[in-house]
Amino acid sequence: YSLGNFSFIEAIVLPPEDILDSGTVENGLDKTIAGGRLVTKLGNTKLESGYIYDGRIYAHKPYLTLQGNLYLDWHLSASVSLTAGDALTDLIKDSLVITAGIYSLASIGYDGILNYRLETLIKPYEKWEKYSAGTDESESYGIYLYPELTYSLNSGMALILRSFFSPLDMSAAVIPGFSWNVFQGFNLLGFATFGIGEPSDTYAWEPETAGGSGFALMIGVSVIY
């Protein structure tokens, strides 16, 4: 429902699969997923707020996000997942996730464009110190970074450098790659992944897990028609 330029309210309802499996509404209605969102602008800043109820796990999931431009495009978001059983403060601590990022581009050389992006994932109540080597820990760290550089040429070739970086244990997955537009709608893709870290780190060249590897290679095609 439109509220004016750049503003609207939207609702969504996803019927549960159990209704289709059982053939009766009574056996599956409580698994419904439903919610909505509000999108508007506050000055030059886009505001989006929403809520969804996930009947599959009986969870209430509100979120808030801001997006704008201060020379660089930026965004900031937060969400939680609230279920029955625990105190509200404990639920917030366990599920609070904050994401943020900046993005921009610049002309480089005669026909090149450099896109640069930095995003971060923050879980304020997770661990903020490096795990000791040899410990069996399943919790995640409180912060991760995701930088990316893409250099695009008018010839249809794009060189890409991405990374997943864990600053608390100083490990990273470095992902160089390319995308080549051979002809309209058809692209060749190639990526390699290198883990840089000790065996107990988040991104390791020789992970402690059995069968793990710090190297991966992907080659593929993308077709748009």
C-alpha cells in the first residue's frame, strides 16, 4: 500500500507446507509465516522496518535498517529472533545481529571502473577474544569483515578480489577471481579460495576438521536470456 513517493507498507503471508501435506488447514495453520515491512525516507536516509512471525519455529523476528549516502553509499541493519522459553534479555543476547557496510566506485584509467565494498557482521554478545588452540569451541566470534574489490573493463572482463576476514584470530579466506563476458548474456566465471590462518582459526590452510581443506577452485558459466 503506497504512502507516497518512496514510502509504502507491504504484507506477506506464506502458507505452511504442512497444509499441503495433510490436506487440512487445522493440521498446519500454526506453521504459517507472516509479517510485513514499512519503507520510507527520513530526509536523505532510507528507513525500512519490518517484522515476521515464523510459525515453523514459533519465532518473532523484527528488524530495522537504514541506508543512505555520505560520499559513500552506506547501510546499517539490526535484527533479533525472539522465541518462547527464555528471558527477553537472554533472547536478545543470543540472536542480536548487526550488519553494516559501505560501497562506492571510481573511474580508473581510460575505460576501467573500480568498485570497492566493505561489509561487517557483528554479534555483540559472542566471543571477542581468540579461542585457545586445541579447545573445542562451537561459538562464533563477535565480528567478521567482508571486503571486495572489482575492476571492470569495457572489454567485458572483470577482475575480482574478495575476502572473508576474522580480525579476532587474524585469519582470512582470500578469493581472487574473474568474470568474462564472452558475448551478450554469456559469462565465464572463475574463482579460487585460499585459507590463511592456523589450523584452529576460522579460515585455515590446514583446518583441524577431518577432510578439511584451505583451498578450493570454482569454474562456471552464467547465462542470461
